[in-house]
Amino acid sequence: MSYKRCPSCGGPLQAFRDLTEEEKRHVRAEKTGFAPEAYIRCAREGCRRYQRRLNWSDGGYFPPPGPA
């Protein structure tokens, strides 16, 4: 786990984790310039932000969870 700036959460640095396999599939479809392994996800509850490890401005958001 690493700590990075999260544009969605603001405030102090947030914990980021590696992507799950399902998240990697989403990132692979959205971002074609880098491998999904180059991206990490904000671990804060409710945050859907993912961003490249070495460039916080290169990122996006996972869609909201579907109905349960």
C-alpha cells in the first residue's frame, strides 16, 4: 500500500492499493497507454478513483456499484 494525493478525497494523503483483476479489466478498456499494473486505487471507503502510480493526474473513476 502506498500513500498518494487523491483529487477526489482531498485533504491529507490517502492510502492506495493495487487493482483487483476485475478493476484491471476496466482500466485496460479505459486506458490504453499503460498496462493496468501501472495504476492503483484509492482505498478510502466510497472512493472510486484510480490513478497511475507515478502521475496522479492520469486516472479516472470506476463506475458506481450496481444494485445489490
